[in-house]
Amino acid sequence: MTNLIEKSLLLGFSIFLLTIFSSILIPFLNELNDYNISDEPDLDNYLDLFNEIDLAVCFIIDNPDKSYQNNVNYPKDLNITIFEYFVIFEFKFRAENISHILMYNVSFSNCFFHNLPPQMYLLNVSFSSQIIVNFLKLN
């Protein structure tokens, strides 16, 4: 009988301690979660860059003798792979990996932009025998 009482007292005390510690830790965990969410770039930043690259490529397709240059804001956690007829954007948004693919009827010079630091770059798109896309770091 005393063994059963000891076990129930220990169980009750451990539940009490668990309740106390969780009530102390939960507000801090919520603040960390809110900080991580606010640290993520907005989806509009990604879409703006996708549209800018699409406009640049379409401009070069229509005007192959010219080059396209514009300052763009490169968001964080974005990988761009350009090969053959495709431009593939891969990025992480709210803990999900998202891919966005653009296809064109003109071939590209194969290149990739992975792990670029988020900052302003000069987007340079030109055409020689293939479309060439470059991101030049602005100083």
C-alpha cells in the first residue's frame, strides 16, 4: 500500500514540475518561432526576381543584338539553375522547398547561382550564340 502511495506521489509531483517548466518555457519558444518567421523574406521578393529575369529573357529574345541590365534584389535561400531551355528557381519558404520552372524556346548558356548572399546585384542578360545570364556584385 505504501509503495502505491509513493508512486502516485512521485507521479503527481513530476506532473506538477512538468506543468511549471512548460508554462515557463512556452512563451520563450513562441517568441523564437515568431522571430524565425519574421526573419524569412517575403514571397513577393522571390516573385519580383522571377518576373525580372523573365522580362530580361523575353527582352533578349525579341532584341538579340542588345543586352539587358538592371539592379535586382537577390533574396536569401534562393538557388537558380539555368540550362538548355529551362530556368529553375528553388527556394525555401516557411520550411517548404519550392521549385518554380520557366521554359523558353531559346537555349541558354548553362550556369547556376547557388548560395549567393542576399544583396543587390546587377542582372546582366545578353545573347551571343546562346542567352547568357549573369549576376554581378555591386560594390
